[in-house]
Amino acid sequence: MAKPSKVAPLVRQHERGSDGWRRVDEGLTRIAAWCRERKIPKYLIAMPLFSANADTYREVLDRVVVLARSKGFVAHNALDDFGGKWADLAVSAWDAHPGAGAHAILAKRLFKLLSKGP
């Protein structure tokens, strides 16, 4: 029997119409309004969890990017920025947050996005 994926709950909680997806939508709406009131450009980088199966939730990250763009964000799905080496770039085997190497890659991506302007 296959071991249950830790990613499956993340995908389910962000299905269209779910409470999780509604919270994403409402959160981006609030951020967009706050930035608009202050004339601040809006940028969003959709980040994967840094695990071997990160590609499993590509659809979720893509939907977040589409939603963010619809609200005026410059948005980017960072999943492909790491050459599929998400687990290698994690803080540790037990912590799926980006480690130092991932942050360096992200800094370069963010610089490119900011250099283009909104």
C-alpha cells in the first residue's frame, strides 16, 4: 500500500469553492486594496514547499498566480525556479521551508521581477 501523501491535504484545502480557497481570495483582495490605497505596486511569488513531491501541487500554485494577477499583482509561480531540487534546497529533511540556497535563487528572481517594474 502506498504511503499517503502529505501534499494531498494541501491540494484539497485549496480546491475552488473550499474555505481555504476563499481565504486565499479574500486575503489577496485585502492586500490589493491596501496597496492600491497607498499606490504601492503588488508583487506575489507563489512558493512551493521544499519537498520531493512539490510538483504535485503545481495546479494550486498556478491558480494562486492567476488569481493574484486578476487582482493587479505581478505574480510568479516559483516552482520551476529550483530545477526540481526542492528537497535538496529545503532547510532540512524535516523542514520543508526554503534554505539558504533557495533564498539565493529567490533573490535573483525577485530582482528580475522588480527590475521590470509593475
